[in-house]
Amino acid sequence: MAEERYNLKNPAVKRILQEVKEMQSNPSDDFMSLPLEENIFEWQFAIRGPRDSEFEGGIYHGRIQLPAEYPFKPPSFMLLTPNGRFETQTKICLSISNHHPEHWQPSWSVRTALVALIAFMPTNPDGALGSLDYKKEERRALAIKSRDAAPIFGTPDRQKLMDEIHQYMLCKALPVPHPSPAPPAEEISSNEVGESQVNSEILEDMATEHPNPSEAEPMTVEDVREVRVNADAGPLRVSFSAGFQLTRRMSAESSSQPRVQKPDDRLFTWAAFGLTIAIVVLLVKKFMKANGYGSPVDGL
């Protein structure tokens, strides 16, 4: 037992045992961490990849080394599971680690440090010591692979603890979200494709049969109009429909050339009629003069 092996009056031992008890009595779904049985200053941990990131669903193992002066000096962290954000088996440079002791506060704990580590994972590494900048696709692939098993590291007792932590985290971990495929580009529907092909074939047949538009057969164009009326008049319901159809024929030549407006035929008719009247009058006068019939004026 740790109480028998360590001096309980030591502030570091007292603080560590207190955190172990708190970790066991108040577990989290986002992380799990316990000290080694043979050394309470060294902890094994596993964190769950932060939500809404390429790490989501992943299980990342690591180790924590607490200093003898804990909690007055910060611990050191390293990750053992490949993740694409931090190098494995390399001490992580964070404000909560021993790389920046000036930022550490004795009120912080292992739990506080693990929460901060999860929050740091999706941040920009900015070239920090021990950081990696893998692409999101690579990190997502590593997150999926991290669920298979805990990494192999250390003694059998340490490996046993890591496997137990992994099984606990696997029960709490959410499935790894797969990115939805990019929406496909707008495509022409099969109906539109079929219709366009049919139209193309008709045009090709027309061009083959009548290469010269002037020789084409006259075309019939139909204009159809339909009127529908529905009326309600109390209990009496009236409904009827009416339609008319206008058909006209025209040749391909006339449809392809601009229409020239022709003079009205009625004008020619009236002009011809007037000319005929004038000719008849002249013939009558000539006939009367030839037969000795003079006008009433000439006989006075």
C-alpha cells in the first residue's frame, strides 16, 4: 500500500494521494489517469480527442512525471500514441508543463493539466518544442487507429494499467466522425440528356433529308389556345372549357427569310373597277358621236 511505502507527512505524497482518491471518486468521460503502483510520482493517462476537431473519437495515451516538490513545481507530460499534434515519447512544451515553471500554480492538479492538454490539441503549434503540424486527414486517420489498442510501452505492470485505462476510455469514447463527401457538381438529369439527344437526332435527320432549306417541305405551325372557366354559384356548379386552334402552313424558305409587306388587294380591285368605268364611258361617247347623236348642248 502507498500509505505504508511513502511518508504521509510529505506534502507531495499527501497531495498525490488526495488527487488519486478524487480521480477515482469523480471519474471523467474525457480522460482517465492513475499512478503506477510501484511509483505514485509517475502516472499513466489517456485523453479523448476534443469534440468538433480532427482528433474527435481518438484515444491518446501518455505519461506524467510529478516532481518531488509537487505541487509547487509543474509536472512533465509526454504522449505515447501517435496523434499528429505532439511528438511521441517527447516532453510537451506547454504552459502547464515543466517547460514553463513560471506559469504553474500550486492550485492546479493532474486533472487541471489533462483538461488543458485536451484544449491544446486543436491549437496551432507555432513551432513549439515537441509539436507537429500534420494535415487534418492524417490526424483523423491516426485518431481512428488509436482506438485499436493502447501503445506498447514500459514494464508489464505499466502495460496492464494502460490496457485497463484504454478499455475504460473505449467505453466512453464517441465514434470517430467521418467527413461527409463533397457535394457533387450539378449534373444534367437523365431526362434532359435523353431529350437533348432526341432533339439532336431530329435536327440531324432534317439536315440530311433537306440540305437546302428552299427545297424543304412546307411546315405546319399550329397555335393552340385554350380557355377554362370554373364558377361556383351557390349549389349550382358551372364548369366549361373552350378552345380554338389556328393552323397555318409556310415553307422553310418563307420562314427563314424576312417577310415583306404587300399592298392591299382591295386597292387594286377598286382601281381596276374605276378604270373599267372610264373606258366604258369613253366608248359610249364615241359610239354616239359616230352615229350622229350629239350632246344636248351641241343641238342648241
